[in-house]
Amino acid sequence: MPSLAELEKEFKKARKAWKADKTNKALKKAKNAAKEAWEQAKNAEEEAPESNGTVDIEALEKKMKKARKAWKANKEDKALKKAFKKLKAELEAAKEAGVKEEEKEEEEEEEEEEEGEEEEEEEEEEEEKVDIEALEKALKAARKEWKKDKTNKAAKKAFKAAKQALADAKEKTANGNGSTEMEEEETKTAGKKRTLEEANGDDANGETSWEQLSAKKKQKPDNSGLPGGDVEANPKCFIGNLSWDIDDDSCKNFFKDCGNIIDVFWLKDRETEKFKGCGFITFETVEAAQKAVAKAGEQLMGRELKINFAKPRPGGERKSGGRKKDNRPPPVRPEGGTTTVFVGNLSYDIDDDSMRSFAQDCGEILKIRWLTDKNTGDFKGCGFIDFSSTDGVDNFVKKNGNNLMGRNIRIDYAQSRN
């Protein structure tokens, strides 16, 4: 019986032959058969019980900690030290092997996804109305199923597929709305032209009048109709026609050559809390805002940017740094205090040095732990800080809501680890 590696090799060979001549149905059939044989072998291997050679990282980690504890109790004992170092080396090697295995699996998944996309491009699909709400429900259900058991590869794959389907549907809907708006605008323009021709007749004067009207319309600024209209230059700008995937970091990166942004405010529906595709950004200076407005019409994440100076609000501007007023109750100090705090809504550029500098007047920091995604390793924008005393924590909590690297930091008491 062929090994899994041999079946994989046969599949890749068959796929390469089919890609060289995609019109050859026999090659496509051979490729699909090889793929099915390979996948069946993989599934059989996954369902089979683990061999005795499989390394239990959790058990190895417990042994290492136990050996370290024994050595710390008697640091003069060289045998204990040697045993601890050996277990530590074995644990690191096992972890490294596990990471490599995960990377290989991800590469295989990506190859399968790419192949699926190529096959879909070959088939003609009928356009149909996309139900965004149904796709969102499907995505939530898939995410919930995968979180129950993150070792379930089928659930993970289903979650990724649902996520991609929702993203594609939103993009398709957005493009469709754009086309509809253009058609409506053309219909209105045609109606105005007919009305003008009827009033002036079909003579040369009527034609000239229409040309004059068109010229006047072209002289209007591209940003007409945006909130504020042609208002006086000021540091605050309205931005619209944005991608659903826009966030603070990508926005600041796009305008980084204009100047420093001190506030980003995304507009959301009051009832559904869904992003409206627009918002406000406030620069440090008027000159920076003028440079930003000059970017009107440029592509931002695949969309043509709409930007103009914002109309000043009656009664003054809101305080910088927030998206919406935070309605969370203030942090409640646990009985007896704690030496640990939770920190959230952090910039993705945060590091230990900037956090220690922010908390330098509070007390001594013993340790900072940043939270990352278990699967991707990406920073989650939050973490925990251990202080040497409860007084340090009490002083630090008073900074809740303060601006740190362009964001309003969220601080709350947490249970001490010890």
C-alpha cells in the first residue's frame, strides 16, 4: 500500500499535468482521483490512534517544572541541574517540532484552497442575491463549533470558508450598490437634459445651454455633498466610501505622510451597531488635514476615498481619542486589593518600554504579559500587568481612559496570579 508521502507526490504530479492542459478532461479526472486517494489516506491516519512515539508536550512541561523546582530547592546538586536542563531541551525541541508540523498543515490547506479557487474560476455561476444575514449566522455557528474543539481541522476549515464567503458577499453587495447609484445618477442626468431640451427646443441655443450647465457641474469640487460641504479648512475631516475591513491602524498608515492623527471616530448604526462605512479623523494641524483632503479619489483598501473638511459641531468638539462614549461602569477594587491589572484597547505598536513609561509614576512593574492568538500568534490588543504592590495597581487604575499611543486605554482590576 502506498505511503501518505507517495500519494501526496502522485497528487501533485497529476495536478501539474492538468494545469499544463486544463481542457483535458482525462487529466482533470486523474487529478481528482489522486486527490481523493491522498485525502482518504490522510483521514485514515488522523483517525488512527497515536503511536507511542508521539511526544506529550503538556506532560513534558510538567516534568520540566518539577525538575526545576527540585533543583531550586538544592542548587548545589549537579545531578538535579543536569536533569532539569535535559528536560528543558527536550521540551523546546518538542515545541519546535510541533510548530513545524502546524506550518506544514497550513501550507497544505492553502494549496487546497488555491486549487479550489482555480476550479471555481473554470465554472460559470449564475448571479444570485446574497443573504448577508444568513452568511453571518453561518459564520457565527462555524466559529462556535470550531472553538469547542480547536484541534478539529474540519471545523477550522469550515470556519475559514464561512468567513471568506461572508467577505466575498459583502464586497459583491458593495460593488452592486455602487453600480446602482451610478445608474440612478445617469437616469437623473438624462432626465434633466430632456427637460432642458424641451424648454429650449432642439435648436443650437438649447444645445449650448446644456453644455454650459455640464461645464458648471464639472467646476464643482469632487467632495460636494459630503458632510460640511465647502467648509473652512480645519483639523477634522470626514471620510467615506470605506472598506468594511478598515481599522485605526490601516487608516493612520494611509495618512502617515500627511501628519499625526490624534483621533479616529467610526460611525455606526445606533440600533444594530454596524459600521456605516464612514467616519471622522482629526489631525494635529490644519496643514496636515489639507494634505489629507488632497488625497480625495485615491484608492484606500480597494475603494475610492471620499474626504472633506468636517463641519464644526455646535457647542464644540468632543474629547479626542474615543469612538463612542464608554458606558462601562468604573473599575471596582476587589476586597483586599490586587497586584494585577487588565489592560485593553491597546495600539498594535505597544511594547514593554512604552507601557513602563506610561506607568512610571504609579509603582514598580514586575511583569507584563501580552495576550496573543493561540493559532496565529497575533497580538490581541490587550494583556495583564503585575505590580509589586496593591498601591501601584490603585494608582495605575486611575489612568483608565487616558490616551496611550492614539488610543484610550482600558484598565481594570484582575485577580492576582499568586
